[in-house]
Amino acid sequence: MVFFWTVWAAAVLTILVLATVIEFNGGRKGFEGANGIFLFASAYLTVLSSPILLIVTWIWSDFWTAAEVYLIGAVAYATLFALALRLMGSIGRART
């Protein structure tokens, strides 16, 4: 079970880091389109796929463990997402 959670967390973190790098690179070179679309898409991808985490944990363990893991994951992702936005905002203000 811990291996599954670790793989899930690594996948989510990879998606967020990749989206942040893409957005940062786009901001550095100048946006020619919708800025923020990759971060927005990464958030949707994570939110829409997170019920899989809840269901698999519920099947392998119990409901309360699944709810706890789901809530901890949601708080962790929201924190990472906010930090990524803050980092990109501060870099954008520093460059202008």
C-alpha cells in the first residue's frame, strides 16, 4: 500500500513540476497564448484522477484510511500548487 501511495505522490509531483517548468519557460520567453494553461490542466488532471486513489485505498484498506490519505493528499497538492504559483509570480515580478 505504501508503495502505491509513493508512486501516486511521485506521479502527481512530477506532473506539477513539469507544468511549472513549462509555464516558467513560457513566461521567460514571452507568452503567445493562454498563460497558465499547463498548471490549470495539471490541477484538473490530478483532481479528476484522485478518486482512483480513494477507491484503491478503500479496497485495499478501509474507508477511514482512504479518507485520511485522500485529505492529506489534497492538502499537500494544494500547498504545492500554491507554492508553484507564488514562485512563478515572484519570478515574473522580479523580471519586469
